[in-house]
Amino acid sequence: MQIIRHDPGKVLSGAVEANGFVFVAGQVADDLAQDIAGQTKQVLARIDALLSKAGIDKSKILWANVWVSDIRNREAMNAAWMAWADPKNLPARATVEAKLADPRMLVEIACVAAK
């Protein structure tokens, strides 16, 4: 089985292709001064870029896990998600409240896509 790692770093790879799947690591925004809608847009753009490196797009996402620092921000995150998502190919998804690595982080998203 061939394994391809995209954007490898010291701790993790941004995405890993294996056995017909693309596993995208949890992505966070670069500009943490943004509100949750802005951070979500940045995160989704990062996911788009990683999927593109694997030769696919968001229509191939099977599963997404969304962590928000405050569940009360879920609706604003969902608005950004729905503006980005392919309505004909929505993935299964979970959204949970969690304490993220930096208190300025408002959202983190990881996903699995079919190759």
C-alpha cells in the first residue's frame, strides 16, 4: 500500500493518503483575530488546499469533525460551512465544544475523504 504525506511537519502531516482515503488533520485558522465565521472560512480554505494536493475536492469528503471553543458559536460556524459546502455531497459530521490549543482559536476541523 502506498502512503503519501502532504505538508509534513515536526508533529504531524497536513493530510495523508492511504488505501483510497485522504485523512486531513485538524486545521485551524492563521488569523486568530477573526471571529468564528472568519476563522471557519480560513480553515475551509486550508482543507480545500490539502484536498487539492491529493487531487480531489470537498465533494469527496465523507466525514468531518468540527470542534468549536463555544457551542453557542455553532450557528455562525454553520453559516460559513454551508456557504462553502457542496449541498449535493454533504459529509457525515460531528460538532462538539472543546477547549482548543490556543484560547484565540474558535474552530478546528478535521475530515476524511475518498480518493
